[in-house]
Amino acid sequence: MLSSQKGFSLLPPSGPIGPTRRRPMKPKCVVVVLIVGLAWLLPPLTQAGGKFKVLHNFGSGNDARDPSGPPLLDGKGNFYGVTGAGPGMDGNGVVYELTPQANGNWGEVILHAFTGGGGGAYPWGSLVPDGSGNMYGTMKGYLSYAVGGVFELSPGSGGWAYTVIYDSYSGPGLLTDGLGDLYGSMGLGEKKAGAGAELSPGSDGWVYTQLYSFCSQQNCVDGYDMPAPPIWDGKGNMFGTTAEGGNARSPCYNSSGCGVIFEMTPNDDGTWTYNVLHRFASSPTDGQRPFAGLVMDTAGNFYGSTAAGGRYGRRDGGYGNGTVFKFAFANGHWKETVLYDFPKHSDGTNPGYQMAFDKEGDLYGVAAAGGLVDCGGYECGVVFKLSPQKNGKWKYSVVHKFAGTDGGYPLGVIIDRKGNLFGTTQAFGKYYAGTAFEITP
């Protein structure tokens, strides 16, 4: 079913959105672009955390199932996202819209149901907008059953028009600039370890340009497998993370490496220069596997989380409970500082997915495990807050512990202009297919 909505106005980017002057592009360059961060869609906002409400239980009847990634909000308070399954038990995933109703409930409309084959299947990550009301997302696809790639949804008088604009494995999610170009993980690259690429709109359709092929260095010390998009730094450079590659030696538990922080710098000739700024598992207490990507504060410092590593949880062969870190440039070099080491399961472990700042400088995120209630063998996860203190330390507090009935395994958060947190959970809820939620101050 298509929505009859004629269009909408997405909240404009409040932070850096990348270059607005086109540089000549050559297919030989170095960019890792991955995708989705929605923190830049909204300005830093007031403190959130208090009353929790389930906005929608996915999975009823022919509904969508299994959300993927945090949502996208428009200027009217509507909520957009994708699911990796549905409609019903056997579907290939959907793009959905949730809209607040006068009675306090939220209504769901499926904007597009993926059909498999050349129409693609299994969307993942978050949606990103352009300046004309269009939305873009990525699909995993699956072997010969369905293409992966990049899709566009365009609003019109008859509903939303769906178009596949790139038909090779992509994602999760996309990054946009001020020119209408899309950047992301698209294609396999020469080493079959993925590639960063650009899609540019042209008179004859979208033009694909490979910018960087991963695993170009021996043992992939440059990193690969981007779990979240890079972000712009306000000067036209991109910063981001990879979940693998980098240091593959002890204390890293993974022979493929435990991830890196990278910078991509544009050159005058249209190429990009790639630099690894930090390799995770560089010390016994360093984090490992930075699935959340990065967010930036008003001073230009970067923050992220790692799903493993850290000081705690290593007994009996464990990989560590994870960390939240700060990455800042000072005295001529970049330095990573662990802000919080997750010590105990009751207050959350294994942080990941998108984080967001409020205007007070508090940092919100999710831990995919931990809490109080068992969700299929693991705790259901928590929403947490880290608040900076005068002594330079950060105070950790739990905003919400999931209980299964309200969802389990949260997928990141965003904040609206009123300071409300929004997010989704991958599973559980009333129909065991995930939930959408709001936390109000």
C-alpha cells in the first residue's frame, strides 16, 4: 500500500553537510563512506529521559517486522524507517511511516514493500533525505534472489514513487552532501572487501564512481566493513569507523582486526586521501568493534562506542563489555580517550548504533545487551546517558531498561527539537517483531 501523502519537509541538517562546491572527480580515490547518521538532521537539543512510550508494535497480521536502524523525523513530527522483513512473515522488508494521531496513538502506513528480484529486498540502516523531499536508503539483497543497492522514494500526488538507482550490494545507509550526491558503501571493490563510492544525479540517471576499494593494504590494516556512515567535520572532510581491519593481534579477539577510526580528505584534483587515525585494540583496555560510527560535539570532537573490548567482561573467554570513547585533536595529534567502560550487565553492556547529543552536552546512546530481563538468552538492552562533569569525568546513568514487552535490542536514538528521544528495537514487543518508542523529558 502506498501513502497518499503529497510530500513532506524533512528537518534540515543542523551540522556540517559536506562540500557545496563540486570538485572534479576521478575514479581513483580514497573515501570510505558509509552511511546513515541522523544526528546531523537535528540540532543539539534539551535533556531527554523520563517517560517511556511504545509508539508502535511491529508484526501484527500483515504488518512490517524487524526494524533496522534508528528513524528519520520530518518537521511535522512524522517518523520514517525501514524493516528487514514483512509485510507478514515472508515479506522482503518495507519502508514505513508512523504519524502521531489526535488520540495520542500513532498510525502506520507502509510506503513501499520490497518485492525481491530486480526490485530489491532487505533494506537496512536509516533513511536520508535530500532538499526536495525525496528519501534514499540501501538494501542488502540476497544472492540471485534479489538485488541489493540504493533506492529512492519520491513523493507525488499519487503516493510515493520507488526507483532502484544502483543495483549492487550497498549499505547500511547513506551520507549526503550539499549537492544532492550520495555516498556510501557500494560495490565489492577490487579486493572483494567492499568499496566506498559516490552516486551523482545526471541527465541520464545516476552516475556511479568508486572512490576507495577496501583491503588495499596487506592484512587490511586500513580497515574494512563500515557499520555506520562517516560524518562531515565542517571543513569538507569525512570521519568514520570500520568494524574490522586494523589491529589483528592480541588483545584483539578477532583475526580480521577490531576496527579503525579514519579520516577522508578531499584533494584539489577530485581524489581523496585516506588516513587511519586510530586502530582499536591498541591496548588491553581499548575498545573493539566500533559499530556506532561517530558523532561530533560543538567543539569538533568526535565520540563513539565499541561493542566489545574495554576493561570489564574478559573473564572466561569474554570479549569485553564495550566502551564509549572520545576522539580529539590536541597538541598536534589525535588521541582516543575511553569515557566509560561498561562494568556490569545490570546497567547495560555492548553499546552500539547511533548516539546523539542534547544542547546541554549530554550524550545518549543504547546498549544492545544488559539490563534486567532476558530476551532470548541475552538481556534486552538499555538506553543510557553520559553527562560531562566539572572534573572532566563523565557520569553514566540508565534512562530506560527494556523488558521484552516494550521491545529488545535497541537500534540507536535520535532527538527532536523538544528534547524527546526516538528509536526502534530490533525484536520483541507485543508481537515479537520489534517496536518504535519515544522517551520524553
